[in-house]
Amino acid sequence: MFSRKNLPHDPLPLPDRFDFSDEEMLARVTAFFENMAKRHSVREFSPRPVARAVIETAVATAGRAPSGANHQPWFFAAISDPALKAQIRAEAEAEEEKFYEGGAGDEWLKALEPLGTDAAKPHLEAAPWLIVIFAQRWGEFDDGTRFKNYYVPESVGIATGFLIAALHQAGLSCLTHTPNPMKFLNETLGRPASEKPVMILAVGHPSDDATVPAVAKMKKPLDQILAVYEEREDR
């Protein structure tokens, strides 16, 4: 991982290898796409509990993401305690009220109108779990000496994608929430100054009356998000 010592490069044989046919590859990636196409962000959660082991396994999956210099600059705080969730909701809503009262600016608020959001965040209490994602801006050795982490936003973003996919694979729904600023989460959860909270994920089963904004179903078509550069036949 990282050390103050000079660690030699020690290449190991690839421990896991897959050898699918072209047909199998397409079938597998298509099945994964079809599964992920059923992922929806919801704001209404069922009180049905979710086992801690499910959350732990999903976070362990996130921990398998690639990262800059393999420093793994992330930390996940999973919260099911009702009192702590209520505190986080109150603190988040205080920031959201400032946001919706003009802190965001007219253009941003206009962009949010189709989603039907406002300063009230009841899902932060209703969801059985909150997962707060922290980005570790630097690390520390045992004696307090700092070491630098690399490509932190990119690494944490990839890990978050792994986490959301794992939660969906378990049949759970989640909602990303980013109150701004989020420094209150460091104090509330006792996390060090080296960690920057970047997101709260509300996680659980959707309620029976859960809805999604119609605009959320409007995804860009493939030709608007992909350009393919293949070898030209006339070369």
C-alpha cells in the first residue's frame, strides 16, 4: 500500500482471470446494464430493516475500487442509530434552508425544480441506514507525520460508484445527498480534519408509495455519451 520505506515492485501472477467468449461477454454486460437500468433514486423509504452484514459487504465492495497509488483515500461511516440520524437530519436541513433561501442562486434552484426537492429531508431519518462518505485528503503515520494521497476525488468517486452498484445488487435503493457545507459531519461523527465529507447516502428499501421524478427517467442516449474511435479500414 504505502510506507516510509522503499518498497520494491513485486509483480504477482494475475490471481483472477476470466476467459469468456464474445457471446458470453456481451450477454453478461447486457445483463448488468439491464439490472443497473432498474436503479432509481428514491426519497421515500420503508421502515423494513436492513441487516448490518449487507451494508458491510457493500462497503467492502467499494473498498475494492482502484485508487491513486493504491492509497484508498476513503472512509465510510454507516449509521443506523435513530438519534444520530435525527441529529444529522437537523444539521443537514439547517444548511439546506440557507441553500433554498437564496444561497444556491436562481439558476441552480431552477434546475432542481423538476426533481421536486426542498429543504426538508425526512429520508435522512426514514431510511434505515445512512452512509457518509469521506475523502481522505492526507494520511498520517503512527507518529503523526503526514503523507499525501493522490487523485482523491477521482478515487472516491469510483469507490462510491462501486458502493451504489453493490447496494442496488442487494435490492436496495439509495439517495445521494450533498448538503453544503458538510463540515458538521466531521464533528458529529468524530472524524479527523484530514477527511472531507463528500456525500450522504440514504439506504434502504423503497416504501410502497415511493415515486421518482419523471425527469429522472430521461437519460442521454448512447450516441450523446460515447464516441468510438476504431481503426479505419482504408489505412
